[in-house]
Amino acid sequence: MTLEGHTAVVRGLALRADMLVSCSLDASIMVWNLKNGELLTRLEGHQADVRGVALSGDGTLAVSCSFDRSVRVWDVGRGQETACFTGHTDKIFGVALDESGYRAVSCSWDLSMRVWDIRGGTHSIIQPHSSSTVTRTQAPDSLVLESRKRKQRIRVEIDEETGPVT
């Protein structure tokens, strides 16, 4: 099956059951039904390249990041933006979402990682870093981010109950 719709390079993917969400340098996000290849919705709102996308555990929320310096939250079923967060001072290149869909983490060329409270709209800076790569792993009740460059490594665990733990 070939999924066609983006007009530029696809930069990120998120998968839940039979749903795939893709983001692209064309500033759009697309939600696909993997059973039949149907495009379910096209999410638009970013003003520049969309560099990352993540889905909540139940697949109802998506979060995206862009070179426009914003993190956006989407109601996947309705195909609508529900929030737009700003605070980074440079391009955002990575985003992760905890299983609950309540917290997102973004990383930027401004050398910071920020934790976003999706419900309250607030954020905190975890720790400045100097990495161009952030990897994410899911633990049962937390989100673990690792930022690496050469011999430096930052590991941040975000517990759903208590918040960031470095």
C-alpha cells in the first residue's frame, strides 16, 4: 500500500493500531486509516516544516512540533487543533507525548527541552542541553527522554503523577 498526499518530504510518523499519522516539510499532518489506505484528515496550522508528531495512548490526541517554534495539540477524531504552545526561541525538532496524553515534551535548537501540560497550557524547562538528537522510550507510567551528543547524556523521566525526575 502506498499512501500519497504530502507534497514534500515526510519527517515523522506515529502509529496506533490501524491509524498512522505523518508529518511533513509541507507544514501539514495527515491521519491515515491503515486498513484501507484512506486519508482520514489533513491537519493544518503550522507555518513551517512539521518535524515531529506523537499520539496519545488511545490515539485520540496528536501533538506536533515545527520549525515555526510551536507545539500544537490536535483532536484526531474531529480533525481540529485544540491548543498551540509557544516558548521555544528557535526551531523545534522533536516531540513526545506520554501515554495519558496529558504531557508533551519538545526539544529545540534553542538548546532546551520543555515539558508542556496539555490540560493547563503551562510548561517548564527541564534542563538546557547541547544535543541534536533526542530519543524517547515509553515506560508503563512515565516518559523517558534521552539527549545525547558525544559523551554527554541527559536522561529525564517524567512520571505521570510527580512530573520531571532527572
